[in-house]
Amino acid sequence: MNTFYTVDKDNLSPLLENIDDYPQGIVIPVDKPYRWTSADVVRKVKFIAQKHFHRRNLKVGHAGTLDPLATGVLLVCLGKATKQAEALQAQQKEYLAQIELGATTPCFDMEKEIDQRYPYEHITREMVEEAVAGFIGEQEQIPPIFSAKLIDGTRAYEMARAGEEVVMKPARIVIYEMEIVEFELPRLVLRIKCSKGTYIRSIARDMGVSLGSGGYLSGLVRTSSGGFHVGKALGMEEVAAVMKK
């Protein structure tokens, strides 16, 4: 079965200049830079690719949005591979999540200032292990109000920034694996394997609540998306290098 052409650290051969040489399209796992939006990455790759392939109407998209403060695997699809973006997005994701306990923010990460502080000195590793076990499995999750979820055709974050009341509906997600990587109060680092649509920011918030405290996401790396791993993902300079004449 024909499939898309993959460009990663195992395959850094310069791309041919005719997109028709890639009939199923191209997928590039990009290590998204910190503070770049997913749309920023797509725009940059599209600009580079249009010049390389001499196609102004070249389709470029991504599979699975990453927040600006996150880094890691963002799958960028070129040409006919954009038709497979939905299937790619549906695959399992894995993250390294750094959670700061003892405080909350309105957006559940560091995009906004801390709005409330809570005691955290009572938290033990045993408490965290018990809480982690309770997160495993299928469940309903409330997304952050500062998210791209659509509410009657409007993005939730647009309504929140406008000061409108935002009521988020729970979404069905699955947490396949969760383990403690580091525990040094008030910092907690977790490895999380989950289904599409999972908001790690919400896990940070919910973890704080389950521990009788607060919690927000202070760092996030998507280490894998489906079969694509961050160790083989390309930086933006490498993306440009494989599409130079």
C-alpha cells in the first residue's frame, strides 16, 4: 500500500523539486519551537515549500495542535498527505508534563499570571501515586476555557478574552498510561500517554484538585504522536535545509 513520504532525522535527503514525485504527499515531524503556535509552524513550512516546489497553491497543514508554550512533535503534512491529517491526529500521543503544585492560573498554564495559591506541603509521593492511578482509563474531561474548542461557532478563548461567560462541555478521553518521572515539591513531572483531544493543562488542574491543592502546567513536551518520536523530529532550520535548491 502506498503511503506518504516521511522526512525526519533518519531521512534528511534533500527533497526533489517536483511535488508530483510524492504522489501520497509528505509528512514532516517538526519539533515545534517554544512560543510558536502550530499555525506559525505551518505558515513557515508552507512558505519554504512553496518556493522549493514552485507551487503557490501547495496545501500544507498539521495533525494535532500544540499550545504555544509546549514543544515537541507537530506533524506537518504537505500535498496529498493533508488528506491523512485527521487519521494521524487520531493516534495516541505521549507527553512529558511538568506541573507546579500549590497554585492555579486562569488558563491552567503559564500564559497568564497565578490567580490563587494553595498549601502543598502535605503532599507525599504516595498521595501522588494514588492520584495517578485514579487518572488511568476512559473518562470525561473539562477542557480549559482558554482553548480552541468551538462554542456555537466561536473559539472558547475568544469568548473568554472578551469577558463572556464560557461553559465548557466535558469531552470523552482516554489516559492509557501515566507515571511519575520526578517528584520534588512543588514540582511534579509526569509521563502521560493519552488519546486525541486530551488537554494536559486540564490534567494539571485536576491533579492539583485531587491532591487537595492547586496545580498548573509549567512545561510540556509532546514526545510522540503515533509512530513519530521527538528524537527524530526536525528543527525549523533542518526543515529549510531539506528544501534548499
